[in-house]
Amino acid sequence: MYVVIRKFSHMHSVPEAARRAESGIGQILRQSPGFQGYYVFDGGNGVGGSVTLFDSRDNALAANEKALSWIRASLADLVQGEPEITAGEVLAVVKPQE
């Protein structure tokens, strides 16, 4: 599994960005090969971000390019600058017991 984390340090409205992302980039990611999940978070004080999970590095990096294009086209009025991106192989997974 591979994770891509995008952090925006200066957002005008994290809730509005999340609303747009859910119906915009969320739908694009759902159609991407290897997609496993997408989460948007509010870090407070104008900080927001997302966590995206894919089954492989190649699928994650291909989808990240689509995501950045969507962000530039659809969130320009809500974000200042490019997101800080951290990506890597998931080394451990802990899930609740069933």
C-alpha cells in the first residue's frame, strides 16, 4: 500500500475545500486504478490536508498528478500556493479488532 499526504498551510475555508473535494477529486480518484481511500482533514488555523491510499506507488503517483491539476483548477480561490506533499510505502497497518 502507498500513501500520499497533501498539506495546505494557508486555506481560506477548509470546510468548503472539503465539500468541493468530495464531489470533485473524490470522484476522479474513485475511478483511478488501485484507489483505496481518500480522507480530508482540518488541522485548524487555516491548515488542511488530505490522505490518499493506493495499492501501489505507480498508481498513487499517476493519481497525484490528476489531483494536483484538479486542485489548481478548482481550489485556487481557497488555497495559497502549492501543497506540501509527502508520499511513501505503508509499512504497518493497525485496524480495530472485529
